[in-house]
Amino acid sequence: MTRYAVIMAGGSGERFWPWSRSHLPKQFLNLLGESSLLQQSYERIESLFDPQHILVVTGKEHAALAREQLSNLPQGNLIIEPQGRNTAPCIGLAAMHIRKRDPDATMLVFPADHLVQGRAEFIRCLEKGLQLASTAEVLVTIGIMPTRPETGYGYIEREKTAFPGTPLTFKVRQFVEKPSANIALEYLRAGRYFWNSGIFVWQTDLILNKIEKLLPELHSGLTAIDRHIGADGEQEAMARIFPSLPSISIDHGIMEKSPEILVVQGDFGWDDLGSWAALAACFPKDQHKNVVRGEYVGIDTTNCLVYGQDLLIATLGVQNLVIVQAGNAVLVCSQERSQDIKKLVQSLRDQELDKCL
């Protein structure tokens, strides 16, 4: 079995504004530790994949940054999208590149900007997924055991009994959208719902066949690009064709419409870091339940995330807030609304405040 890994490093990271900006989005930030989320993602899988078999997909505006942060990435393993078109085109393009190298390859796909705390368990799940996908024509995903009634994630409902001969692996009954608080609590109590991690494993030919069947317009565009991969006209073809591809997620376009899907149960301290509040949960709190980074003075302040990049932040008599100063902008919002920061970013864009984006 030849195995490839594809790290999806596109996206604007708007929910981490104002630290995440258009020129330096979330996946390139040192949100957790001394290296970026992208660097941590790459390091996490080095033991499983030959460096020649690790591909990174990112946008043209961040290609130089990706090369700078991943100095060991082979030159030809950075795939550059001229424009973001969601995960199905991203994955389909990577599959075309891999098939050029090895038509019989199995590919792992995962986002660059997630938290993984238990590396050994993470590797175990990936190994199981790679083994399953390489020996049968099935789509495999990793489902995360939920620890709380989370409303910010999609869910995967599994069958009640394990797949024959494979403990902690199940057939998928359905993918479900982000639930309300009450339904999320029901999912947690039911014990057969996983968080959708966005991690997938499959044979390269199989996913391309699925795209051809279920997303024919996308497949047609990818096929047109495929004729130029590795040739002199590749960049021109990408610039001309890729922005016209339909923008659709792999979940909506493929996974929700496919019957032969297996989910491997994972429990490795995962989070998709989708908000400032989610990030705050990753750090120890002080005696007042605050998470603080930077220069700070507070009185009667509880359960707040306070991040100051280069200015002092002072608080008095507040609670349950996210307060972030980065560059030329300051964010103040309730923790409950931290998932909605994209709306605020759109408002800045509508008001043509590009200097703050």
C-alpha cells in the first residue's frame, strides 16, 4: 500500500479575528505552543508518511508563508489554489495530483488547524483507517467521542453494533448538521453519535469515482486541470479553470450521499478550534477562571479570555468576555457569541475597513 497525506491549509480563519488576518490566517498562527497549527499538523504525521508523500494545499496568497513554515516540505508537494472553493474541489485536486504519481494510492485528508492532544491514539486511528481504506472500497472517517453537548460541530450517527472484525469501527447511519442545544444533549446521552472531525481516508480512485458520479461538474473541471498537471501550462489552467469549479464541501457533496462509509472511533483530545471560547478551554485558568496572554491587570473579572498582543489590557467588573487586542484592532464580545465573529468580519468588509482585515 502506498499512502499519501493531504493537509488542507486553506481558509481565512475569520473566527479568530483580530489575531487572524487575511495575510496571516489561523492555521499559520502559534495558537498552541511555539509552532503554528500547520507545523504541528505536519509534525504529527511524519512518523506515518514518507516526506515525499505529504502534500499541503493552500491559497496562492499564503503559498510563500506555507513554504517558510514547512521548510522540509518537498518543493513539488505544495498545491496552490488560485481561489478557495471549499473542501470537495480541494480534495479532488489533491487526488488528481496523487493519481499522477501512483494510481493505486490510499490518501488521508485532514485540516491543518485542529487540536490533537493524544498523538498515540491519533496515530492508532489513522493506521486503522488507512488499513480499512486500502483493503476495501469504502470511505473512512474518524469520529470523535463527544465530551459535551456541543452545538458548533456536525455529528455522525453510527450503527449500534461494530463492523464485523473491527472493534471501535462502525458503519455510518447518517451525517447530521450542527444541532440545537437540546438535540446535542440527546446525542451525548444516546452514545452512538460522534463529532465529525473532518478527517477522511480512502483510495484515490474511489474518491475520484465518487466525485464523477455525484459531482459531475466538479469532476469535469478537475479532469480539464488534470491534463495540465506537471506540464508548462499548469498554472495557467489552474488560474482559468479552478475558480469556476462549484464551491461545495466534501461532506455535502460526497459523504452525505454515499452508503459505504465506515467511522473509526477516536478519543484523542480533539477540537476544531472554531472560536476564541474553544481556544480558551485549551489553557489553564487562573483563580478567577480567566485565561490570560499578554500584559493584563484585572479587578473583579471572571471567566474571561484576555489576549493582548502588544498593549496592556485592563478590566474591571466584567465576566464571560473575549477580549483580544492584535495589531490595529480590539475585539470585545461575549463568549457565547464567539462563534459569530465571522459576521463581524463581514461587517468590517461591508464598511470597507480593509486595513483591519
